[in-house]
Amino acid sequence: MPIKKSAKKYMRVTERKTLRNKIVKGTFRNAIKKTKENVAASKVAEAQELLKAAIKALDKAAQKKVIKKNTAARKKSRLNAAVKKLALKK
């Protein structure tokens, strides 16, 4: 446990930031998961709508520096490729 007052404050701040980051991560992970499920089920329209939501969530996470912007770009690219591949099959 921290002894100094500033260390105690830093611990509280870190706890708040960690909680905020978990919420943001959960948001984009759920969006990605739902998109992948719809791609696997060959639901083109739903997958395209959920892709938009996933991209929005990833951009927000990158903007808040929860994930790096290249990580967000890579995840968006892979999701987009999967949805496009599905759309071309139909």
C-alpha cells in the first residue's frame, strides 16, 4: 500500500482510468464479436451494420488511447475484409 499522499492519489486515479479503459475495451470487443458472428452465419446486412458500429468503437478506443491507432486500423481492416468477402459470395 502506498504511504505518501501523492502515491495514494495516483492509485485512485489509476483505478478510475483502468475502469474506464475496461468499459471502452468491452465495447469494441463486443462489437467485433457480434460482427464476426454475423459473418459466420452469412448474414450480410446485419454484418455490414455491425461493422459500422465496430469501426466507430475502435476509432473511439484509439482516440482515447486505450489501444494504439495501428491496432485499431488492423482490426478494422480485417473485419472489413471479412464482410466484403461475405458480400461478394452472395
